[in-house]
Amino acid sequence: MAHQVNGYLLCALTLFSTSALAATPTSQLDWATTFGSLLFVIAFILFLAWVLKRMKIPSFGNQQGLSVVRQIAVGSKERIMIVQAGEEQFLVGVTAHSIQLISKLDKPLSQEELNQSTLASSPFANQLTQLLKKNDKN
């Protein structure tokens, strides 16, 4: 993947730098095309980064049946997570150096409970929901 990105960048640089600079005799246009090429390359790199981030490529092979249900930060690099593996849910503590099982949940959280707890923990979301309902009535 990195070789493809490098190839595209080299092609873009070659097309814009040699043909554009050779075709324009004035120095003002040379600066404009060089600056335009630089902006294009930067925008292209940012676009590729955005696309790769959105692709959600699994990093550890097949992750079906394993997901993070909820998480809360308890420090700069420490988190407490509810992880679902199949039909079971586990409460785990995650630090920069280790992952520790805290407990297995006897009764897994349902999707409805998760949605309600998310809205209850966010006062901004509650206010926004109330305002949207108020505007729908008018």
C-alpha cells in the first residue's frame, strides 16, 4: 500500500513539475504552478489519510464476534472497557502496558440500556434532543 502511495505521489510530482514548469516562461507563473502543485500534493496526502482511516482495516485478522461495547477514560492512557466476545461481556482494565480482566458480567448489557446510559451521561445530548423535539412540534 505504501509503495502505491509513493508511486502516485511520484507520478503527480512528475506531471506537475516538469510539464507545468517547462510550459510557462515567466517566473510568476512558475511560482504559481509550483505552489499549486504543492497544495495539490498536500491535499492528496490528506485525502489518502482520510480514506485509510475510514476503511477500518482490521489489524489483527478476523475480529468477528469481538467488539468494545463501552469505554471510559480513567487516566491519560488508562481505560475501563466492556468487551463483548460472542454472547458474553467482560469488564477489563486497559493501560499502556497491560490488559487486566476485572470481571465477567453476569447479565450482558442490552443495546437499549447502552443507548439510554449514553444519553443520560451527556447533558448536551439531552438538551439537543429536547430542542429538536420542541422544533418538530412547531
